[in-house]
Amino acid sequence: MTENRQYNPWVHVKWELDLDSMEFILSVFAAYNKHANIQSKWSWPEDIEDISTSLKSDGELTPILKEEWINFAQFISGNESISIDENTFTIVGTHGSRFRFDASIEYYIANLEASSASWKIETSYDDSVGFHDFPAHMTGLEFKQYEGSSTCILPSGDSFIESITLLMKLLIEDEEIWNILHKQEIARRKSKEEFDKKWPNGRPEDWMYL
């Protein structure tokens, strides 16, 4: 916890926010560890799981899971590449790419239980339906454009917080994410080509049973 005995971290928490939002949770970690030595490890905010009950949605808060949350909060704090508004993160990659995605814990867990969990990544200021150019620093790609509505990334960690940490680092690195999206674009175009070849006049209503 903070080394300043006169400091009450709960006074500096953003109580106006949704108590289960990522912005609130991270603000508690930051306030609780405000006076910690820069080189020292952050501490777990006392009773935070009773205030932000969504922290328990990803399973029992074991020491290992708490450690992942602490590392994530410390990683986010003061990182100029990352900003957050409620549950929406905006990341600026090392090559200047701008990414945005929502990270509600409860929504993620609900989708995971339905076997459909993924991170929908917005990759431009105009994330409308249509095609967008791959960034200039990604040379040698087969296709130069991708469909903006198809930019979803599957979680790669064993927990919500591990998955979001890996995703953040992927977006900040700003290269491999584009290779992933390019592979998805290749698969999408191949699927569309096969679909159009099979049903040149449009998909029949009972196509799932054919």
C-alpha cells in the first residue's frame, strides 16, 4: 500500500464511475498505490473485490490472479500509449496506429461461456463498414486493404486479465496485430469466394441444411 500513512486512497477514487467498470477498478489500484516507490511492486487494494464484484466473475481471486491484476494495473498506469474511458481502451501503437476496444469483464465472461468471446478491435478513426488500408509500415502483405467490420481477436490467455494484457502488448507492438488481421482477411475473402461460387444467385433460406 501507499507509504504515506496520512494518505487515504479511497478519497481519491473516481466514485462517480460505474463501480464495475475497468476505469474505476484501475483508478482504485492507482490511488491505493499512489505513494508506492517507483521500483516497488504494487499492492492489492483492500476490499476492492467487495466494491467491484465483477472482479470475481473470472473465477476465484487466487494469489496468482491477483498478481495478474496488479501487474496489469501497474502496466497501464502512466503508460502514455493507453487511455481508458469507462470500459473502452484506446491504444496508440509504436508506429502510430490507433486501436480501440471495449473490455467489460462481465460481457467478456458471458461471451466466453457462450463460446463466442473475442475482442472487437476498431482500427481507425472511421470504423464504418467498408475497407480500410493496412498501415504503411506493413510492407509485403498480399492484400493492401481489409474489411473494417471483421477485426476481431480471440483471447489468448487463460484468464480475462491475462488475455487483455497480451492484447494490449500486441496492439502497442503494432506489427503482429496486422499480420493476424491480414490472415483473417485472406480467410474471409476465401470463404466469400467459395460462398459466391456455391450460391451465385444468393443464399437460400434453408442454406444451413444443404
